[in-house]
Amino acid sequence: MTKLDKFMQNQGHGQFTYDVFKAAYDSDPKLQKLVTNFDQEKIEFKDSEMDDVNKLPGNPGRPSDAVGKMAKSATDLGDKL
């Protein structure tokens, strides 16, 4: 948050605080779609559309974990040969 405040001040936009960001976040659905989490110290932005999938209820893990397990299972021939 401190780095963002300094950047905004350097751009001539005045002081940028947690309260200013929270008010903007609460009122702007576009911003809500870009941010995954924030607090007084940091703002976490969405890396990709997969962030939305990872938040779904019942999702046992990251999709990449599932893909890795499937790939390992597909290539593990074990005693089948």
C-alpha cells in the first residue's frame, strides 16, 4: 500500500490510503474483479482467470495439481507392461 501511495503521489493524484482504496473497491465492480485480496499492507491482484476457478466451493486444489496427477497417472504404466 505504501508503494502505491508513493506512486499515486508522484503521478499528482494526492495521498492514497487504505480507506481510499477500500472505498474505491467497494464502489467499483471492475476493481472487485481485478483484486483477489487486500489489507492495510498489500493488495493482491488476480493473476489469471484460473483464480476464479480456485475460489469455487469444493475445489480440492489448484487445477494444475489435478492436471499433474492425471498426467502422472496416464504415464505410470507400472506392472501393466
